Amino acid sequence: MATKKPKLKVISLGGLHEIGKNMTVFEYNQDIVVVDCGLAFPEDDMLGIDLVIPDITYLKKNRDKIRGIVLTHGHEDHIGALPYVLKELNVPVFGTLLTIGLLENKLREHNLLDSTTRYVVVPGETIKLGQIQVEFIHTNHSIADSVAMAIHTPVGTVVHTGDFKIDYTPIDGEIINLHRFAELGQKGVLLLLSDSTNAERKGFTMSEKSVGAVFDRIFDETPKHRIMVATFSSNIHRIQQIINSAYRTKRKVAIIGRSMVNAVRTSMELGYLNVPANTLIDITEIKNYSDHQLVIITTGSQGETMSALSRIASNEHKQVVVKPGDKIIISASSIPGNEKSILRVINELIKKGADVVYGSMEDVHVSGHAREEELKLMLALTKPQFFMPVHGEYIHLMAHKKLAESMGIPKQNIFLMNIGDVLEVSKKEAKVVGTVPSGQLLVDGLGVGDVGNIVLRDRRHLSEDGLMVVVVAMDSSTGEIVSGPDIISRGFVYVRESENLMDGARRAVTRALDKEDGEGDWSHIKNVIRDALKDYVWQVTKRSPMILPIIMEV
């Protein structure tokens, strides 16, 4: 009897129905290769949470099979969770020079540099990880050194595009290797996983070079005033263009923001950023130059509270104070959910007399993600048998699915997956065969995963309704009240102005305890206190604060 041939399993642990936290698992027989390991930023209702990372329960269970984590590029939503994951899974990491350079900054902060094995790969190289071979293919994105992957397995070749766009005039002159995608398509691609972020946007994404021309014009139109540009610290090509415009107009460049300083230093060391001699100055030196001689590059394009631009807007930055006439360019699009924060920063800057260029006023930003026509080209070149849209909210994945249908891929061969779904692929068929544990782990300070839904629910409750603590001293033998009840309130009402309410609350608790006759254990008595106070407060105020009874035995 013929033995059943193993199939390839494809499992997404993040990056579906969401932007960020990208992580995909490819498993064949006894080998697992993980593509990317990113974080997401917390939603508004995740109070006090710093970061969100994928749930890696499945990987921990199968740690002996993992041959390595391969990285497409150095953005946070693709490498940001690695310091947390590598503490649990000590496996080798493969990436291009800049990607590994940016990762090393993170590992250094987490004291993981010595314990993590890192390999630098170059586009065009193929590495063997068990029975799976991973080939790195050069692409364009909003960060240098981005790659797609051809994952060669015994059942066929899978192409994972990573984040990409098709830029015919990239800043580094290295055009996406469309030729290789076409060759793979000619030989036969079993499954394509492709970036869906801009799938519902028509046409082509503009070239990064188009932003440089806009910078040049704005710099020429601002001969007398200081110029500040806020952008993503990882967008090295954008930073290069700002430096080029500054050099052309004989301005010095100062960098502020920790992530920006790190990214610029790493990129210069590795040769990805070409800065003419005597152009860069330290931020402390800006007082030695006139406004027309200065450009400041800063973080904070998303209105993040602690970023350099936010601190400048709220007069909290030590070296930089906004002057009337300052030209401030926000060279980034807003990540969904950040619009209010960005608007707040822009308002503050304009109140201080700055001239702010943002959003649709000028083409000072282009996306790093492919639009409809580029996604169609990727589908046309690779001609996949099966297709799985990745990296996007449901609306983006759905738009990409419709694009694939319009290109002639049969409906039943397109898989709109959820996080944790297991797609099993053989040479002839693909089907969803089950799920693995998946979801999100919340990072709060040094704690990873110790804040779950229940803690978040309590935080929301406290933030919306406040807290009342009831302290009662009771005789342990008779159950009689010795002293109290004392009521302490936080975030519910201002006690000094609500004495009647507090007196009433005390009476309600005392009445309920008098009915008990000292019977029942302490947990029952706590429930009695909680119910009595809850009913009273709701009747009087129509509010439901969190109630915490404390019983002291005497």
C-alpha cells in the first residue's frame, strides 16, 4: 500500500483581518519555516497596553521542528515581535543586511544579541532549511533591502510577496526583480500569498522618486525659514531624499527621535544612506546656525505622544522650539486610528505660527504598497494555481480576492483565511483542514501576556465608572460590625462634595449586614456588601463603579 505523501501546511498567526503583527508558518513533514514576526500597535480600548504580538502557542508546541525565521524587511509590523518570541524560541533568524542591522538594535536593548544566531542573506540567494528551500527575491517597498520569498517544497513552490510595490525608478536604482517572478510563474507556482494593503485602490502607486521632486520645490520656496520633516524612521529612501534636498540648498541636517537616530546611524554604517561630508550636525548645534541653514528630520508623523514632534508641538522639547514661519512637512499617511493624534499635533503647530504641509495638500508621501494594477501584474507573472491574500483588513483581503477572480483564478482556488486557520496544500488540491491556537498577546511594560481580556475588562470598567472600596471590621466569632463601614472612592465622585451619597451608601451596607445575623462565610458577606452597595449607587446615580469589599477580622 502506497504511503500517504505529506502535505504542506500554511498557517497565518497574524496579519489577516488586521494591519500589522504579520507572521506566517510553513510546515512540511518535520520542518517548519516562519516568515516574519511582527507586532501591532494597541487599539484605543486596550488601556495601558504598549504592543500587541502574535500568540505563538503552536510554535512553542512544535519548537523542535522550527528550522528558522526568515524576514522580508525591517518594519516593526514584520520584525517587532522578535525580541519577545526569541526569548521563548531560540531559533536562527535570516534576513538581508539592513533588516538584520535594524533587528540587532532591538536585540541589543533586550540583551539577546549574544544568544541569537543571525544570518545575512542577499537577494538571489537560496537557503536550505530541512526539506524546505527559501529563495530571496529583491522587491521595492518603503524601506530598503525588502525581499519576497519563493518557498520551494516537495509539493511545489509557494511565493510570498512580503510588503511590496513596483517602482520603476527606485532611489537605490534596484528595480523589483519582475523577471524572477515571471520565471517562477513559467515553472509553476502552487500558491501565491500577496500583500493586500492597497488592494482596493485603483491604478499604480507613485514612485518614491516623485516625493523628492516635491521636497526640492518646497525647499526652493522656503529660502528664509527653518524646515522640519516628520517621517517614519525606517523609510531610509525618504530620509535620503530630504538629505539630498538639504545638501542642494546648502542646509545642515539635524536628526531627532531615538528610533530615527538609530535608523540613520545603522543605515549609514551599512552603506544604505549616503550623507555628504559636513551635512549632519548634532541637535545641540542648531543654535549656531540661522534658520535658513537648517533642516530637522524627526519622528512623530503619527502623532505619538512621546515622539519628538509631539514634544515640540507641546513645548516640551529641550532643543527645538517652534518659531513663526517654520515650515513643517509631515511626510507620511496616517495609520488608521491615528488621525485624531495627528490632527492634535498639527493644530498645536499651527497655533504656534508654523506653516504645516500634510495629507493631501502636497504629494509629500507615497505608499510602499502595491495598488490594483501592480497586484494584477504580480498575479499575471506568477500564474498561481491557488491564491491567498494576506496583510490587510477584511476589506483589503476581499478586494484582492475579487481582483484575482477578475484575472481568471477560480473562486474555489482562492482562500480568504482567518488567523489560526490551517491551509493544507498538495500538488493537486488545497483545503482548510482545521485551526491552531492563535490570537494576540498583550505587552504591558515588561509583562508579556499577563494582561488578558479580564484585566482589560477591569481597566475599562475602572476607566469608565471608577472604584469604591468598602472597609468593614467584624468580630470573627459573632459576625458583628466592630467598626465601619468606611467607604473610599476613586474616579467615581468627589467625596467632599458628595457627603449625602456617601452617608447613604454606608447606611445601605450597614442595613444589609444587620440582616445577616453573623451567619455565612466571609466571601458570602463580601457579596452581600457588593450587592447592597451596587443597588444603592445605581438607584441614586445610575452608575456602576467597581466595588471592592475588604473585611478585617477582629
